[in-house]
Amino acid sequence: MPAVTPLADATDGAAFGGKAASLGAAARAGLPVPAGFALSVDAVEAVVREDPVAVAAVRTACAGGHRPRAVRSSAVEEDSGEAGFAGAHRTVLGVCEPDAVVAAVRRVHASGDGAAARAYRGRLGLGRARMGVVVQELVPADVAGVMFTRNPVTGAAERVVEASWGLGEAVVAGLVVPDRFRLDAEGRVLERTVGEKDVALRAGPTGTEEVVVDDAAAHAPCLDLGQLAALHALAEACDAVYGPPDHDIEFAFHRGAVFLLQRRPITGG
């Protein structure tokens, strides 16, 4: 197996991890997944031990251009129906240069042995992390967030969306009070609650940076009806690829287009 594999060819979750396999299925189905590649568990281990062939392959894959990238964990059990690992493993955003991507792969790998990950794995009775990695072009999101296609609290068959300005990590990390929307199974808006989105995360020259959001935007809805309709269509597309109805989706909008960043089954933890 080559050290670097196009994301659409990452078919084996046991080799590439759950996130890579899920995104690979989406890419093969033509869903709007940012371009990128996957590193298998073996390839990540080779990069960590500084195998020159593996390191050179990652550098080559990132050569030519200085577009920011997202380097994400893809452990073998991650994003499964039994274990989500949301927040337990590291994501590194905004890395550009090939050597910075190599260093980010090593940081993601190390997070599999971090305190949060070890505690989570212990609770589930899992052994040592087997870490794959996904490297993708970073979407310079105007708006981003998460969408559950079944209410994670009540179990109702509805879409629950939380979103904010900029990169979605502001929502995931709890940096803002996001806007919250509920849609029924047909995509009709049931509820809209505007949060307090006073900061946004943006990709900067050396990673991500917090940017102050002016008061008017902080208290204005960040998603309009057209964008909510696009999210409903994305949920239906995920139904076609993965089967309905339980998807935990991370999304981003840039210049009006929606992107699927991650998809996992809804889990209890």
C-alpha cells in the first residue's frame, strides 16, 4: 500500500480509520468533500518513526501551492456507531508548508495517547489507538457548524443545526453560543434561535486565529433559508450513501457552496 492514498480510495476502515473511510465513501458518491488524501495506520506510524519514504510521500503530496490544509485524526474505531471520539483526538488546521503537514501528522498521532483519548478508550474497553490521518484542503468557511439528522436529545426525526461565523471549530470548542435551528424531516424550519457569535475562527498565515465579530453580525442569523435547504439536501444525500437516518455532520459554507467536512453516526458519547 502506498504511503499516501487519494481520499476516494480509502475504502478500508481497518486500514485507514473510520473518518477516512466515511469521507472516502462520500467522495466516491460525489458529495461535496474537500480534496485530500488519507494516510493508513501503517503510513502514519512510518511518518512518526521518520521513515524517509513515507515522509517524502507526504511532502510530495503537499508540494506546489501554499493552500491551508486541515489535518484530522482517523483512528480505527473513530466515527463508528459505538465510538465517536469527538474532541478526544487532535485536529490541526491551517497548515500550509509540507514540513508543517508532516509535523501535524505527528501531533495528531500523539493525541491518540493523550489523557482525554486514553480515558475515553478505557471507558469503552478499547486498547491502544491505531491512528490513521486525513489531510484535506481547508475550506475558508464563511459559516460552519454541525448538523444532527435526528435530535440527539429527544430522538425526534428532525434536523438540529448549530452554526456560527468562520470555521466550525468555534462551535465544536464552545467558543461561541451558536445559532440553533430545527428542521422537520421534510426540511421545513421549526425553530430558529440566534446565539451570540462574537468571535470567529479564521485561517491565518500560521494556523488559525480568533477574529472579533461586530455586534450586528454577532446577533444576526448566520444561515438563511437557502443554506438551510442546502443542509437538508446534504442530509438526504448522506441518507443515500450511508443509509438513514442518524448522521452527525460537520459542514462549512464558502461563497454559497456547502461542503461536507466529517460524517459519523450519532452516538451517545
